[in-house]
Amino acid sequence: MKPHVLAVLYAVTMAAVILGVDFAFFRNRFWERLTVNLGIVLVFASFYLRFFRRP
């Protein structure tokens, strides 16, 4: 697959995880939701930098 297609799929997967967690657990809690979303983005970013980045 082309690299930009993988990046788009990765971003869509990250967005789906964030939305799923938001609606399942943190519907009316703003600060907890923001903190967890930031944590999810950081985890996805670290996985991207570790496994998908070109050497």
C-alpha cells in the first residue's frame, strides 16, 4: 500500500478510537475527556514513530 493511504487509515482508526471512548465513557465530563483524548493521541503518535516511520 502507498504510504499516504496507510497514514489516512491510521488517522481514521485513531479518530474512531477517540470517538468510541468519548461516547462510551466520558459523555458529559469535559476535562477527563480532554485528558484521555490527549493520551490516546500520544499513544498513537508513539506507535507511529516507533513502527511506521521510515528509518
